[in-house]
Amino acid sequence: MRNVLVLSGNATRRTRLRDMFMSVTNGECMVYFADDMKQGRREAASHPIDLFVIEIQLDHRNIYDLDGFNFAEELRSMEFYRYTPMIFLAKDRVEKLFAFMRFHCYDILELPIDEARYMQCFSKALELASVVRVPRTFYFCYEEKRICLKIDEIVCAICKDRKLEVFTEKERFSFYYVSLSGVLKELPCERFVQCSRNAFFNLSYLDYLDVSNNEIHLRGDYPPLKVGEQYKKGVKLLLR
């Protein structure tokens, strides 16, 4: 299953692009939508995206609007999306060399949509995405041992009584005298969120925020995480 994020200010176009992705993947694709940079950031942080389809000009009333390029710039500044394939959509002729050199994009497709051209491009780009997406790892050096964990499989971590418990999809690890903040610094900031002095979680595993009890609930059999007073505002803004 591949995750695609379509950033476009045109709702009809977003739906049509979704249908094309479903067609070229036989339904084995999850397509997320965003109509502005703010929503794009939220979706890119909440899901591991394999391919971005970015319309360069989101507001066609403004001839100077280049928010698509601005969004791509933000993505390329993140370690997690430094090499993720991108396809740009442009209504007017753009400087292709700039886009390729600046963002190492896969292709630039002209609007209006040429369905055959688009679907061929999407199919090839998803093939590239399967090669580019390599599971990244995080290493714990503990008691003269080097423990390797896949970053995408780290669900959350809780620190209590000088013991750090790290929950993954399959196991739970305990480390004594290992700093939660030190571990969090080494993980990609766009994926992991600190919700209290003693806990952080992976956005990909978020189920819901229980506002009345100030708790984060994760998908799966994991303990709920308390949201600390000084973290409430930031967590609510992020999950809004």
C-alpha cells in the first residue's frame, strides 16, 4: 500500500487525480488531500508519504502564487522527505530546469490533465517510490550493546522511575538512565511529538486526542499518554 499526498486548490482536480491513482494501483493506494500548505504539512506529518503531487499555483487568482514550490522547499528541508519523489502540476509554462535542480522532482505535468500522460507518469513514479522508501533505523547504545530499531515502527516512549520504555509495533524495550529528550532529538521532528515531560509518540499511530481527560490514544494495544499542562496548546494546535 502506497501513500500519496495531492496538494491542489481545485477540489474537482483532486478527486480526478485520486481516481487515476486508484486505477493505476488497482486500489492499492491511499490518497490524502490538501488544499493549502497548512493542511499539507499536517498530512505529511501524520502519514509517511511515498509520493507528492504538488500543484505549483494553489491560488490561480494570484499570478505570483508559488506556494507549491514553497511547500516542496519545506519538505526537502526534512530528513524524512529529502528524497521522496515529487511531481509538480503547472498551468503555465514553468522553468523546468529550476524545478529539477532545486527539488530533484520526478516530473512536471502540464494542466489541464492529459489522463494517459498522467497515469503513465504516476505508475513510473510509484515504482521509484518503492525503491526510495528505505526503512530508517535508530540505534540505542545500551550496556555495551547496540540495539537497532526501525524508526517507522517506534510507536511511543514513556519515562518513569529513571527507566525509559520504548514501544514498537512488535516489542517493548526498557532502558535505564537513558534520556527521553536525548532520544527525541535524534528522531525526525516531523514524525514524533512530545506530549509531556515523560512521553512522546509517533504521529502515524495516533488514534484520537481525548480532550476531557487530556490523553493521547494510539492505534493498537498501547497505554494512553497524558498530555502535560505546558504541552496542551502545542498538541491541540498540531492535531486541530
